[in-house]
Amino acid sequence: MKRLNIIFGLLLLFVTACNTDNDYDTTQDETDLRSSNTVTFSQEIDGVSVLIFGKNDNNQFLYNRSISSGWSDEGKVSALLDIGYYKFLFIKSAQATTSFSPTLQPGATSFDNVKIKATADVANPGYLLPVDEIWLPSIEEANEEYEILDPAYIQDTVRRAVSQVILNIKRGYHNGTTYVAIPFKQGVDITNIIKTIDMDIIGVGESIDIYGSYGSAHKTRFTANTPTEITTDGFAVFKGPFLFPPEDGNDSRVNIVITPQDGSPFPEMRKDITGKLEKNYQLVITLWLTETYQIFDITVDTTPITDSKEGDKGIWE
């Protein structure tokens, strides 16, 4: 009998020990279960916002929220996100003359439907206002799908998604081989004869997204009273507006009217020019004037606005 009691006692201790071990393991598993994790975003240029889209049960990525403030001096900001699948749209836009279309609504706006739309120019019916200087990631980066299970660190590359028109006005002549500039005397420049410059740009897009531009038959008007820059030769550089390139990729038209200063003996100058508006490129128009301020030639070029801002995409901690 005593022997049976001893055996029973040993069995009881063994069972208790096993139960204790099981309780400990269960506690450990519950501690490791998380419903959310921290995602740190990083950007290399000021003014970037991050639009967050979460995947629902129907495999749609719907708008969750935006992060546009709280960036550190190192260009980092963190957010707590529920565990799941996400897409992140990095974008830089002042949203002064553009807006999201459709309006971003949490749980309703789909990632694939988000566009940035130009604003109608109320002062000039039938025209669009110049757009903001907008930066977007590539299609591949924007479409990257992230599974948030652990803390993550994410940075995309953004590039300008707009075009720009530049107008140079120079004085000189062509010697049969090249253009030869005739500089102005010190303290005198070409703007002494110019009152205003008006440009009608015909054939611009109405909206853009990561996939491209939409619309081709729209117009934008730009008026300049003072140049952006006066060169050391006294020539003028007018940096025109930012524009959405046309969807069809065809050449756009630029109608230029140069109005002389009051009382100037020089005539009003009008020119129609064609050139291509491309994403992240400037359409550079140079008007060459004679010493009597007659236009004798026009050159049209396209040059990159800037290099893209590089970042490491999807670095996981």
C-alpha cells in the first residue's frame, strides 16, 4: 500500500510538472502574438507625403490614411499599422493648384483609382492653371506590395512627374555655323524693351497618376512680367509653368506674344512653336533677336529637369 502511494505521488508530480511547462509555453506564444507593428518611412526631399493603402478581403487596396507631417530632421517618420498587406504611395505636391481625384476617403478610395488633377483657370475659361511641381515613384515601386508582420523600414525613389516650359531670349546672329551672341553693355539687358510675355500652351494633360497622363487637348496660359534670371550677357530666362504632358504623346503648341515697353520703337512679336512635353523634362525655347529686335531664328530643345532622388526600396529590419 505504501509502495502504491509513493508511485501515485510521483505520477502526480510528473503531471503537475508537465502542466506547468504547458502553461509557460502558452504564455510565451500569447506574448509573441501582435496585432500591429511599426513602419518607419524615409524620404530624401522635403514635402513628401505617404498615402497608405491596406488590402481588404476582396484583394483591393483601399485608402487608409496619409502621413504628411511629423518628419524628423533625418527625414524619417513612423506609423503603427495593423498586421496585413499594404501599398504605400510616396508623393510630393504642394496641392496649391492640383487635387486628388476622387477625394481620398478611408476604406473607399482604391489605390488604382487615385489621380492628381489640374484645376480649372477661372480667369481664363477653357484653360487649366499651371500645376504643382509633383514627384511620384515609378510604377514598379508604387505597386510594391508589403506584408507587415515585423517592424519595417521603407523608402522609395521619387521623380518629377511634370514637364516645364523655359523661354530664353537672346540677341545675336548666325555666322553660318553657329550662333554668336551680342552681349548688352553693363547695366542694360533685354528686358529694357519687354513689358510682358504671354504664353498659351495647347496640348497639355488634365491629370496624372503613376501610370501616366490623361487628357491631351487642354490649354494653360502663362504671363510673365519679370524674368527668372538675367544672364551676364544681359539675356533673359523665363521659367514657365509646370504642366502635365499630354496623354497621346504628340507635340504641343506654344503661342508666344512679346509685348514691348510703352513708347518702344520695337514691334509686338508673335510666334507659334511646337515641341514635346515630357515627364521630368523641360521644353527649352530660345528666341534669337537681331540688334533691331527682330526674331531671326528659334531653337527648341528638351533637357532633363533634374536627376531622380534615389532611395533604397523596402529595406526590412
